[in-house]
Amino acid sequence: MTTANTQIPNRERLIFALDVPDIEKAQALISGLGDSVEFYKLGLEVFLSGHYFELMAELKGKGKKVFADLKLFDIPATVAAAVRQLARHEVDFCTVHGNDSMLKAAADAKGNMQILAVTALTSLDQGDLDDLGFKCDAATLVLSRARRALALGCDGVVSSGMEVGALREHAHPRLITVCPGIRPIHNDDDQQRVMTPFQAIRDGADYLVVGRPIRAASDPASAAEAIQEDIARQGATVAASRFSARFCAGVIQPSDSCGRRWL
């Protein structure tokens, strides 16, 4: 079984996409969600509201983690300058959507922030990739970009949950995997390569980005808690599986919680 990083607190694995047009709606969601969400993604829509850094400071003041999903794409010097600016605001994750020189510039300037390389947008299907000139399937493209990103100094990637199993199988274990397009049930929106929270964690995702299923719910906090429960349940399954595998391999010896041998 492929596994996610078990050192990440389960409740930090859910990243809520705060995709709203103004600060009032953003603050209402933050207040209503309370402790059900510990990690927030701030993307382009809220960036253009004019209150991006105000919201960022509010979230950090509440002890929340922040993912600046701005998909930086420009000449390397400009990307590096933007990354340095974001790092001043204690951002946890930042996305870069560019070539090797852009990714390296971001990695060199990141400070304590972690850089995520965008692989293939989850709104793209195989037909879209063909139209863009990629002569390979999504899984091959994502794996290639992930390996290059790590080699250039990035910390992880954004990818569909459908590709995360291959990343866990073939990429370095230190790779951080952040998966958007997460849907609790079947969806009919613009996301093409989607997966449920339970499936994504099972296949090795570290973090799940969820927006509309929480934002559009009649009770967003309850919707978020339901996803947290899915994550916790699958996290327990993964932990038990990893323990069993290590036990059967003789890596750990049978003992009770005090460290005494059973056998």
C-alpha cells in the first residue's frame, strides 16, 4: 500500500479553498468554520479582492496555516522576488507553475516557505493534454514534473489524486503531495480528474484541497468535519497497515505500550 506522510497531523491534511470574491464572505466562512479547518488556500479570486494580505494576517493570527495558491509564472528574477515577498508573511505553501529556471529561482528564494510545483491542472483531461502537445498520459507527465521539481529544490507538487499513487511508488518519499479536485461524492463540475478524500489518503496524498463541497454546503462546518472524519478513518487504516508491514518484516518487535516484549 502506498502511504502518505504519517507525521502530518490529520486535521491539517484538509486544506479549504477560500475562493470567494470579497473579504466579508471570506471572514464569514473563517468564523463559521472555526476549528473544523486548520489550513486555508488563498487563490487568485481572493487575491483580487484587494484584501489578500489582510486575510492572510487574520488567519495566521488565529494559528491557521496558509497556502498561497498564486501559480507564479514569470521570468525567474520576478518569481524569486515574489516568493521572497510571500515568505515575509509566514506563508506555509506557495505554488509555482513554470519551467525549470522558474522553479529553481523559487526554491532558492523560499526561506522557510515550502514551494509546490504545479504538475497538470485537475481541470485537464487527456484530450486537453493532447491538444497542448503533450505526447504522454497525465500520470507520466506528473511523475516527470515531480522528479524535476524535487531535483530543483522544490518541496512538493500539486497533482490530481489519480496520479498520487504513482508518485508514492516512483518519486522520493520526501515529496509533499497536495491534491485538489477532492469530492466527497460524484460531481458534475469543471474538475475532470477527481477522487474522494478516503481514496486520496489511501493512495498516499499528504494534503487534500476541498472548496465547493464545503463552501456550498448548507452547514460548511459540518461538511468540513465529515471530511475530517474520512481523513482520520483512512489515516488510522494507513497507520495500522504500516505497523503490520513493519512487524511482518521484523523491523519492529511485538511489545506492549510500555515497550515490554509480548513473545
